[in-house]
Amino acid sequence: MINYFEILSLIIAASLAMYYYFTCTFNFWQNRQVPGPKPILFFGNVKDIMLRRRTLGNYVTELYFNYKDIPMFGLFIRKSPHLVVRDMDLIKDVLIKDFSVFDNRGIFIPQRADPLAANIFNLESSKWRPLRARISPVFTSGKLKEMFPLILECAEQLEEYLERIVGKGEPIECCEIAARFTTDVIGSCAFGINMKALSDEKSVFRRIGRQIFEHDSKTILRFMFREIAPELYNLFGYVLPYTEATKFVTKVISDTMKYRKKNGIVRPDFINMLMELKKHPDTLKNIELTDTLLAAQAFLFFAAGFETSSITIGHALYEMALNLDIQEKLRIELKQFSKRNNKNFQYEDIKEMKYLNKVFKETLRKYPVGTTLIRKSTSDYTFNGTKVTIPKGTRILIPTYAIQHDPDIYPNPEKFDPERFNEEEIASRHSMSYLPFGDGPRNCIAARFAIYQTKVGIIKMLENFRLEVCEKTMIPYINNPTSLILSPKDGLYLKISKVES
């Protein structure tokens, strides 16, 4: 005979246990007298983010202004307490002064399910430090100068591509064209591979690149599974198939290294650095240099390298179309340098183009690709000048987007104004008020490469072409709520025409 009372009791007990599990941390910030929004069961404070209705950057920005007069506030991502630090002196402590306490990002790596997640962006400090030390030499100014002719070669192909399509009279999607260019640059400079993203509409590398950042229902469900139950998701790696992008990138990197080794090919690029690491594993103690770990580093450079730069190029061109006076002023500078060098841009020219640099910086001020920075404490920590102490393992969020849109720091922040980056204006602001590449030892390792790649792309798309808004242009700008980085919801379509010499 079924005992309904016992069944009901079990259901109630299980429900109470689950309720306790999901809410047992909800007094964390209250106990430390840190204000913040009230969390809800299962979601904490990020229901809309988990349901892909808005981005974490948008939400944190809203809270940033709601808690305007305090140095920090707390929130919960599901049941995990996160501290959002507003005060820029405290941000400097986290990123630089007390970096040794915050040298981890606290990102779970489901290495079985997503093996390429084990890259230096995500890795814990014990593996990140030695790997970064060995990888950093690839991104020195000297190495970049060697790569510059390869970037220019891809830029010439970009100009030829624009010449072919300008006569069609159709709007162009700037982010997609820029992504084709940056894909070719990464392929040439980092891997010694002609990815043919500009010359071949069916380029497999461009298709894989799209897959990495696509936001279809299957990808979103997989991401939500990983976020809600990361350990369980990793266990499912034994039955879940790898994504096509994971399989493709791993095979390409492995095959390229084997081919170079067999044929004695040496190039001063990222693949060669990985081969040297594999040849001398003793230089990285306590790290097993598997092909998958090496492929993960290459994957990061490929994915982040083309996507972040191409979106920044797209954002810059979008603002140029909205601000034709700025576009014309920039084009005058580009023409001056082009004429000076008989249309052959030099490595040194990029540094000397002062107005281009202002436009570039203002683009990343208004549209930082990463809207928040995340760090994780490796020990208990008390914030300077406060009574707030956090235990080991607490995650910190730094609201990059919110800071760079704070009218107290950048008056009229929605206005695109390159003059914000005059030397006098920069000197008047706190050093932590501009963080598109992060700061401190764990800043973007490839920032210098990204800057040059992006600026060359902007040069080639504006020197001989005019971009204007059209009926398909998204006004006002709306960011994609399903994207992990700041990107436009429906692309950036602009009208393109040839500029008379």
C-alpha cells in the first residue's frame, strides 16, 4: 500500500533542502553591511541575464547608478555572491596594488566538455603565470613590427574587396566585412595560414569563426547548462559531442604543427611559439603540455583576435557615419600620411596619427567590448578605508562600461567626442577610468596587436571610402542581449561610396 504521507514528507523535505541550498548564501552581503538588490530563488539577481533578455553589463550599469554614492555593492549570480567595486582607488588596489590577492578570474573550466576553455584568459594563476611569461614575447613591439607587412597585405585585400562591392550600391554590414579582414590577419600573422575570408565567401575559417560567437538556441541552452550546473555539465562531456569549432580548431593547430615539424618550417609566429613550448616542456613546471592545451591557447588568440577587433572597427565606422565631420577630419589625417609615404603606410605612422588614436580610444570608451572585468580573491581581504572584509574565493566585478559612461567622469557620455582624449583631458581623469583592455598584470596580452590591427582596418575602410547612414542603419544603437561581449543586435549596416581623389 502506498504511504502518501511518507511520499509527501519526502517531497517537502527535498523541497526544503533545495530551497536552503539555493538561498543559504543570501545573507552574505547583509551580514557585511554591503547594500545591494534583493535576490530571488534559483536566479539570485540575474534572472533576465540567464534568460538572455539583457546583458550583465547593462544590469551592472543600472545598479552602478542606483548605488551612486557608495564605493561598492553586492549582488548574487545565482547563489554566488559577487562584489561590484565602484570606487576607482579600490579598483586600482584590486587590479594592480593588491593583484597577488586577485590574480584569478574565478572562471570554471569544464575541460572535459569544452577542452579549449583551458586558455590563459580562464586559467588559474598557477598555470596562467608561467604560460603568460612564455607567450608574451610573441606580442612585443619588435615582433609586431615584423608582422606589420602581413597586416598591410591583408589590408590591401580589404581595399580590393571594398572596390568590388562599392559599385553595387547596397548597404554593407561593417562588422562582417571587418571580421573577414581580421580573420585573414590572424591567420597570416599567428598561424601562417591563408584563411581566405575576404577572397572566398565560403571560407571555412570564417564559418567556424561565426559559429564560435553564434547565439542560436542550441548554443544558448548549452551555455545555460554550463552556467547553472558547471560540474554536471563537465561530466556530460563524456557523452556530449564536441562542437564543430572545437574539433576543427584542434585539428588545424595539430596538423599545422606536425607539418612544420616534418618540413622544418620556422616562422616567427604564434604556432612556432607553441611548438617551442612543446619541445621544451621542462620550462613549464607542473603543467602537462598536451596538444589540447596548446590548441586552447591558439583558439583564444584566433577567436578573441578577430571578433573583438572587428566589432571595434564596426563601432568606429558606425560613429563615423553618424558624425560626418569627425569622419572627414580623420580622412584628412589619413590622406596626409598616405601622401607622405607614397600610399605606403609604415609601422611608425600608426603611432603618429594622433586623431586616429583619439577616434580609436573614444570608440573603446563608448563601446568597450568587455563590459565588466572579473577577479576572484585568493585569500581573505579587507578593502582599504572600509570595514568590508571578504573571504577567500569571493568574486569581484569591475563595471568597465558603467565607469566609461559615468557623466561625472565623461560629461555627456553618449556623445562621441574624440577630444576627450587630448593629453590634458586624460591627465585630469583617474587612471582607472578607462579600462577597455583591463589593467595590471592580467590585462589583455595581445592589446598592442589588437590596436594595430584595428587601426589599419579603420584606415583602409575610410581612406578612400565614405560611410553614411542608410535606411538599414540601427539608430539608436541596441546591443545584443544574447552576446557575451558588447556587440550590435542586428549588425551595423551603412552606405558606402568612393571618395574622389
